[in-house]
Amino acid sequence: MLMSELQRKDIVSINDEIRLGKIVDIEVNKEGKILGLIIEPIKMMRRISIGSEVKITFEEIVTIGSDVILVDLKNSF
């Protein structure tokens, strides 16, 4: 899957079914392993303010579907 394909998908929290935003960047380590997705949020969430970017770790990703990426943020707060 290409990064451009991931960027077209909505990020949705499975905990409260809120559309969180879109991917604007990815974080990779020196070995090339993806550590997380950087999203630009569209709604205010408990842990961020509007306009800031937030990192979704690889462990928080539940599934990558055809239109959405589902994430579980319940252990992130």
C-alpha cells in the first residue's frame, strides 16, 4: 500500500466512533519500521487541541480498511 493511499483514508476511533482526521505524515525509525501515523485532527479530542498534530502509534491501529483506518485510543490517555 502506498502512503498516498493511506492519506485518503479517514482515521476513526472505535471507542467513540469519532472521525479524528487525516494522515499528514508518518514516523519511521532508522531501520525503516513505521512507528506511527501523524494526523491532523478535525475535531477536538480529549488529549489534543484543534490545530495540533497527534501521533497514532502502530499498536493503536486496529485495522486498515478500504475507506477508513480504525484505531483504539482507550489506552492512550
